Amino acid sequence: MIFSLNEIEAETRKAVRGAGLPWGLAEEGGKAVRWLAGQGIDATAALADILDRHAAGGLGVGILRDGDGRWISPQDILCPLTLGAAVCDHAWLLAEGRTLAAGEVARPILLLPFAARAARLSGKPLAFVAGRQQVNFDRNGAPAGALNFADIAEAASVTCETYRSDIRGLQREGLERPDLDRPSWEKIEAFAFRTCVPASEHSRRHGAGAGLLDND
Amino acid sequence: MAPQPMEKTQHSAPAPSDDAAAPMRPPSVVMRLARLGSFHQTRLSFMRVLLRRLEREGWGFDRTRFDLDPRGNGVAVYRARGPKRSYSLVAFGNDLPPEKRTDRVIAEEWDASFVLFDGEPTDADIARLHENVPKQEAGRVSGRELVMARANKSVRLFDAVAQSLAEGRQPAAGDLAQVGYLMRTTAVYGSGKFGLADRESICVRPEFAGPFQAEMLAVYLIRTFTFDFLNHAARSLSRSALALDPALCRGLGVGNATGLGMAPFLVSHPALIDRWICARETALARARAVGDADRWPQFLTLLARARRLVAGWRVDDAIQSARIAELGRDLDRLADQAARPAALRPWDALYRWGELNLGLEGQEMLASLLIEPHGDLVDDLAEAMACDEDAEFAIDGRMTLSALRDALEAHYNFALTTDFAKPAAQARFWYVSEEKLEPRLGERGEEPGGEREQPLTVARDAAALYRAAAARPGEEHVADFLMAHPHFRAIVRRVQIAARHPYAEVQDNLLDATMRPIDLLRGKLSCFGATKFDPKSDRWVRITMFQGAPLPEEIGRVDADDWIYPPLAAERTA
């Protein structure tokens, strides 16, 4: 299924909200899946999975620091949108040479857009490590080399820190339209639909302000 | 219901003593709903910007296909050729049964449907588009299509004019002026909707760098289609039918019916809206700063023409009729006041007089008129109206809560001083219906759905954020606050945008019992260049676009920038 980047962002944003997350994280989710799609990566399965887990109560938007200062979930495992937001919000620490570290996170592929943005915000190249995978970004947030990241269900740990040398990433247009997985997209649509209100005769007549037939 | 109360207050700071630009009107004045709902078009409006470009760059226009059957079914293609690229409006005519005609989002069929194609379509493209475009939202288009739209005939006008032409008579100009258009669009989509090209893929082209330029080009071409569709209908009635006189064509625009769907745009694009309003206010400030009265005669002529425009602005809505009547009286008094320019800073002096003596419609029309003769001073501002919204998205987590509270106090005072415990303050909720995803406005507590409301709850959220932030240490970083309070993320983002972009936020509570969605619609539509605002309710409005504009074949032969205000009586033809 081919969609514009705008459609992907809008539907994803509504879906994240439909799964019960706050609008601010819904915006982040929309931008994240959009960024990945623009890079040619279909993250709909990853997103559908975390929304299912949110809806079932297995994932939440909570985030704490443990005794070592690592970010962890008050439940079992971190939501990648929550962790990604925290990473970007703390980007200034990267510029100061600090390492941002977290424990277990679900669907770490969804962290890539946040890592890219954190690099840009810090103004420094960034090394993003999730489990056994690493992606480096240049100071503008462009990935160094091809963006190869396996969409694994969980990573045991995540770190973001300034990369040791000043790399130059691949400047892509970021305007690809990948063919999205149909079942995952339909799941996203179903979550998005939860943000709608069921129609009623009253709503049909009065809600839009144009009567049943507007004609001149 | 009483007409809007007039705001007669001096908002401007005292005039500076030198020739520096006049102060800009503050957001607390400009971004009020009542004033946004009183905006008129200016020379920075998107239609005006488009036509200046078409003329400056010598764009050429032709019709490359017109295959409609006698009932109006078929396809037509209109080509616009710019210095580097061509674009084609592909139009599909339809013989629509009258009982199916509606402007509502819930419509399923229309008199005509359109796409603006990137380049020149092949037969295969047209076949693909024929399968999809007449279905509009139920079809799919591709990244090779930039804009998609649909339009319905004016029931009042279309058939009557076709009949008249079929009988060998041109219609009376007065009859056409009553409606102002033969067809009206009920949606004009761009920016990736339904598969269309994303804005990012075309905004690198100079012709589409400005906001909504592709949409405006599509509507401009649709206007030509409406004349051809009409002439075709007349010829189907009688082979000896006349074609509509070009002078009469020029007096017609494309209508548009807009409802709640457009309202959230002003809220969901804060940094972009700031650019539009900031450009407009900067233009006004530059005009006010002009020290001499060299262009006063031009201004007076424009004012006289504006009075003709207002005299021809007739609507059924009682509230708007009263406002138009008051505007007419205000323009009379403005003409008296403006008869002799003040010796010092005459433009600024006239604006300040207007603040004290005119209603909102009058003040905003005066603002448009002050800007109008100063194109060489302000037209460059059109290039500052686009915005890379992605670059505005990131939250500054390092900001402290005390700085956040300062920003709230500076930009959200209207929210902080609202008592949300009062039912009236949260009387409404914005929602999207399951029925064709139509945006609607509900009455909280009286109907279900409030818990699924759309994020237009800015004022309430700002007030709640302020209270929550005040309960924390001032030196705490926003980043840590948001970890503990994730539900404030959206409003924190907005507050930080507003701190960088002063005109980003509508300075009124959008949940209030007295809120009029039409004020949001008119604010945006005025930036497009719409005229003849014709409210059908407090949340539904009709407008006219490009009415009076040169026809495509006239670009380069007549002034492409002097069509908003009707000519004075002595220059009028027929």
C-alpha cells in the first residue's frame, strides 16, 4: 500500500492517540513513522505492535531513572516513543559529552528518527546503539551509510552519545514512498478510527452547520 | 443576535519620533478571533502573489483537450506553461442528478472533479485519473498529482445563464454579480492528501515555495473550466448559443464553500500562521511608516473602489449584513477623514484615527487599503510566508520551568485569566465524526463524544500547564517535567513555538460557548485572497476566489495586480 508521507504521519498520529497516548506523543509517533518511511523503511508493523501493547496495558508512557541514572520503565519495558522523546528533550547533555542510557525498550527501530533529531539538536555526530545494533548520524542528523536496522521486538539496552569523529552522513531527500504492510496499516487505521465519534442524526444535522443539503 | 461590538481602542504605542517603521500591532490585538474574523484580503494574499508571478514570468495557458458529451460527461485538460515547467488541470465533467448535489463532506458525487497534474498527462494517466478522481476521497491519486478538487454548479445561476446564452442573449452583469460564480469548489486538497505529492517534494520549485500556490493555480485554471463547462452546456441546448462574453467572465470567480474542516488548520500550524500574520503586520507597519503623502491620490482612488466593492457585497446572514452596513458607513467616514492627509506621518495618523473610530471590519479594510499602494515596499514579504515546520517541532528540554511560566504569561494571558470551572468556558468540543471523517462541533454534556475531542483545547491546556509548572521548582528543566507529565507535551511544544513566533497562537479560547468557528475560517481564507464572505451559519461560509482577475489569455496584456476592487463608475464597461 502506497501513501504520501503526509498521510502516513496523519494516520499514525491519530492511531497513537487512538491507542490512548497523549496528543504530544501522538505527534512524535506520526513524525517518527513518517521519517522512517521517507528513508524507505516501513515501520508500520513496529508501530502496530507497540499500539497493541499500549492498548493491552503492557506498555505505558511512564519513564524513570534507576540508581545508575539509566532510563527505565516503571512497568516492564520502555515505549520507544516515550524514550525517544526523552532522548531528544535531553539532547543538550549530548553536546556536553554525556551518555544517554536506557534499559529495555520495545521496537527500537522506532528510536532511529529520534536519534537523528537528537544529533541535529546537539550539533554533534551521534552513535546510537540498541542491543547489538549501531547506527551513526552526522551533526545534521543524516545517517552515516545505509540505514540497516533489523526491526527486532526488543532491545535490552540503548545508548546515545556523541560519536568520536566528525562523520558525513548520506544526504537523502527523505521523500520515498515505501510499500507498506497491509495488515499493519489496517491495524493503524483501526486505532486511528478510535479518535472519531460515532455519527448520530443530531450530529449529522447540527454538527457541521450546513444543514443536510447545502446548495445554492 | 447583536452585531459584533466595535473595538474602538488605541492599541498602538505612541508614534516614534523618527522615521523608523511604525510599531507592529501586538498579537494580543491581532490574534483575537473577532479581528481574524474581520480580515480582508491584502496584496500579500496567495491569489495576488500567484497572479503577480504569472505575469512577471510570462506564463502561457492553453486548453489541450475538451471531450465532453452533450450531458457534460467527459474530460478537459488545461495547460499552464511556466519558464521551466508545465502543469495541467485535468477536469472531469459529470452529469450529476440534482438530488445528489451537496457541498457537505458527506457528498459522494459532484458536477466536476479535478486534479492538477505535474507536467502533461498521457492517455494512460488520464485513464487512471478517470478511475479515481471523480470518486475524490474514495479514490487514490499519486505523487504526480499535486492538487485534487471538486466543484458543483451554482443552482441559482448555472442553468439560467446557459439558457440565456442558448437563446442568444448575454446574461445581465447584475444577475451574475449577485452570485459571483458559476461553480464552487467544496474542497481543494494538496499536501499529500489521498496520495497527492507531498509539499516537500514541490516546495523547492520557486513557483510552489509559497504557501498554497499549487492550490491557487489549480483554482485559477478551474475558473476557466467553469466558463467552458457553461458554454458547452449552452451549446448542448442550442447549436447557435453564444459564448459568455469575456468581460462578463472576468466578473466571475470560483466560489468555495468551507466548513469546520478548515478551522483546525490555524491551530495545527502555529509557526506557519505566525509567518502569514507577521508578514501582513510587517507590511502594515511599513506602510504606516511612510513619511510622505505622495501616493495619497492612489489611496483615495482605492478607497473609492473599495466602497463599490462593499456596496456589492450582499449576503443573507443577518449578522454579516449588519457588519457590511456598518462597514459601508465606516468607509464613508473614512473617506471624509482621508480627504486631506495629515502633515506628519499621514498613513500612521489615518490608521490611528481608524483604531479609534472604525469597527473591526473597517479597521481591517483600512489596513488592507494602506498596504495596497505600497507594493514596492512590501511585496518581498510574500517570500517570508513559508515555514519549515519540521524545524520548529523539537522541544527545548533545557528550558527551565520558570522560563516556561514567563512564556505562558507573555503569550497565553487570555488562557491564564479564563475560569475553566465555568461551564461556558468549555461549552464546546471539536470532534471528527465516524461519518466520512467529517469535522463537527458539539455541545459538551449535551451530546456524546467529548472524551474524544480534537486537540483544540489550547487555552485549557495552557492554564493547566501553568498550574502544574507553578507547583514545581523553577529551575527544573522542561525535559524532566515532561518525563513526569507526558500529557503536557503538546502544549509545551506550542508554548515554546509561541515564544519564538509571537503570532502563532489564536488569543481566544476555542471551547468557549461564544466562539464562532467562522472567524477562524475567514482568517485563513483572507490570507488566500478570498472576497465576498457569505456566511451560511457560524461555521459555514461561502467565498469567491479570483473574481475580477484577468483571464489566462489576458495575462501580460492587462495589469495582473489590480483586480480586487471594482473600477470606478466612469471606467465601467456594460
